[in-house]
Amino acid sequence: MKKPSNIIIVGAGLSGLYTALCLDKHYNITILAKTNYEDSNSNLAQGGIAAEMNSEPVNLKTHIDDTLKAGHYQNRVEAVKVLVEEAKDNIELLRKFNVTFDENSIGELSTTMEGGHSTSRILHCGGDATGKTMIKALYEAVMKCENITLLQSVMAVDILRKNNIIYGINAVDLNKNMYTFYANDIILATGGIGGIYASTTNDPISTGDGIAMAYRAGAIIEKMAFVQFHPTAFYDTKEIHPNQFFLISEALRGEGAILRNIENEAFMKKYHQDGDLAPRDVVSQAIHREMYDTWCDYVFLDTTHLERKKLQKRFPTIDRFLTIHGYKLGENMIPVRPVAHFSVGGIFTDINGETSIPHLYAVGECASTGVHGANRLASNSLLECVVFGRRIANNINIKIQKPSIKVPKNHLVVNHDYPYGPVRKKLRHLMDEFAGIVRTKAGLLKVKDELLNMEKSLKAYPNNTIAYYETINMVTVAQLVISDALNRPESIGCHFRLD
């Protein structure tokens, strides 16, 4: 029997919880959540999880082909095959963890269409509450495991290395207490980077922490220019918008909703043969063009030709939200616009989730497994979390564990309650304006200079608080996005260079 070893998982979203459950029970596992387990992009996921439950070769090939096409063939083919071929087994394991997928009247798993998919293969839970349902079930399963400890309101700060050996993580809590967690293996499952944009569907905690930590530790970071914008976030014409926008699921277009500009023109056929079910990069860029041409900040999502009762049942979360804001599915045109949604790039990993640093793994949105290429196919993200989370667990389970080492470290003690609001606001608006759907060299260079000044100021006055570390991570990740975008003069996927 192997000796127990310490494994640290940073992040308590779908990928973090699921990976922990797949690890052998003789490991002592600690999950660090910056806030609480409900604060994650996974919990916000509406549409569903893409998975071919019919394992016939032709079905699997179609999903592979759709993924490669959406990614503009910049994907790593081996990773795409792993994603698709291992989907069914992971769905079945999720069901064993009491994740309840929606079924039709005869007890079969319900599926729907989404943009970029050539068949109906999107499974969902609670209508449009897929992420929330999955997270709740996995959290309950984790709480039953004696070998797993979930620490909430504890933010991982930096990865500790000596002689190229990972040995732990420094962390800070809300009360500015510093901790060192020693580990043989570290799994980063920290989610996305939407917090660096002024307009995003992401949870506010999405400040790119895992990517920034891995970068400082020397891991390879790639494809950061490929930030996917969700085409249809709710645009409230009556209020000043917060940083976080409410997502209107792409599955609504899969059920027949139509995009129209303010002149009531259905415009998507002008841009792509698949019309409203074109891949997300195409749809977002098309909406951006229509908004520019009509001097408007939004377009409409038209569901007025669809049956209201059916929409209420299929999309209860969206319907409740819209009703509160004065709109009804099936009756009103819904104002929407693209906002930052998903980081395609991130920490480079192989097909087992291991980064360029031994014993450091990454999974979920912070990872760059290669499955998405230059643009993510809808609903492949939740699938990526579970497929590669299980692969990481299997990879660790069969390894002979190295002895744990402990190296003392002097902790930073300076702390002030600065919220860093002005620098965050400036960064976000710069990224929206110059590193959004449309980019130019001049704009990217402007942001590069501004970020360098922010970095110098922050590093000159270090501070032992979660707000400080989040802000320095945001600047670091924004710099990675800008640098990669400058190195890509040609437009492809969700990276669009106007010049």
C-alpha cells in the first residue's frame, strides 16, 4: 500500500471537486477555495455539457470534427480525441456522484443543439441550471469524504519550488493570516480571467490567479490572446451595468431563437451559413459589426415566435431573471451583447493534465489542454473539466510518490485594507476597449505601457491581502493576453486584429 501523501487542489469549481473525488481515498487532499465553493464559473454554467452518449465511431468523429472546425484547426488533435472518446464514461461517473441530468418522457437523457454542433448532443440539468446542479452534487459527495478537506476563504498566492521540485503553496486568508501548505502534487483548478474585463459573464473571483501563479513559477503559458466573448449577455437598457453580466444561454438559439439588429433584421445568415448556430467567435464578431453599423450598444434575441410555456420549462433560470427585469421569453425581444466569457488559452498541459513543471497540474479553464484551438466549441468546457480532471487523478494514482520536503519561508507581514478599486477599474476598461472583440497594434501597445506602470506601482508597495494578490494577478494575466495578441498579427478564431 502506498504511503499517504499531501495533494493540494486550488479551486473548488467543477474541475477541482471532480478531480478530488477521482483521486484514491488514501491520499490526504486539501482543496483551497478563495471564497466559497458556490463562487465559480462552473456554478454559473447554463447550457450544458457536450457528450456523445452513442459511442459509435461515426458519432465520435462528428464531435471531433465539430470541435476542430470551431477551433479553426489550431487544436491538438490527440487532446480532442481524448475529450470526445472519454466523455461517456465521465458522464456515467458524474451520475454515480448523484448528478441528475434531465430526461425526456420515456426516461432517456435529454439533449439539445448549440452553435457549432452538427448534432443534438448537449446534456443538461435543471433545464438551464447545469453547472449549479453539478456543483451541488459534487460538493455533497466531497463533504462525505474523510480524506478531503475543503478550506474556504483561503487564497493560494504562490507555488513553492526548490531545485525544480514543487513542495507546496503559500496562501492568505481574509484576516491576512499567511499559511504554507506542503504538498507532493499541486493541481490548479482556479478558473478563468473574466475579471480583467469591465464586461464579463464571469464570477467576480475570476482574476486569473492560477495562470499568474504558474507563470511566476516558470510554467509554460500559451494562447492567451484567445479570449472568447459570449455573444448573448443580457444588456439592461435601463441601468448602469455592473462588471458581471447575466448570460443568456446559447441553447436558446439551439431551440430556435433568432438574433436581430435594432432594425429588426435577422442578420446572421450574412456572416455564416449556419446562421444563428454559427460558432461563437463568428457570432460575437457579427454582433459587434451590427452594433457598429446601427450605432447601438446591443442587438435583440428574438423568441417571440416560440412557445412561452415550453421556454419557461426549458430555461427556468433565464426566465426568472428576465421576468425580474421586465422581459418575458416568448413575448419580448431580449437586448443582448457580447462580453468576455472564456479563456481558451492558459497553462500548457499534456493529455494527463501535467504542466511543464513536474508534479504541477492544471485543469479546467485555467489550463490549455489544446482541445479548444483558437475558439471553444460550446459546452465543451464542462466536459474538459471532468475528462482531464479524471486523467490527472489517474496519473497521480499510479505514480510512486516522492518524499515530502519542507522548506521554511519568511512571510510578508505588511498589510493594509486597500481595495485597489481605481487600478482595477482602469485595467478593466483598457482591456474592454483595446483587447476586446476587435484589436489593433496601436491599442495593444497602449495597454502594454499602462500595464507596465501598474505593475511597477503594485510591486513597489507589496501588501499581504487577498485584494492585493488578486490585483497583481490581474495585471500579470492582462500582460500575457496583450503580449500574445501583439505576437499574432493575423486574425484567427476569437482573436480579431482590425489592422
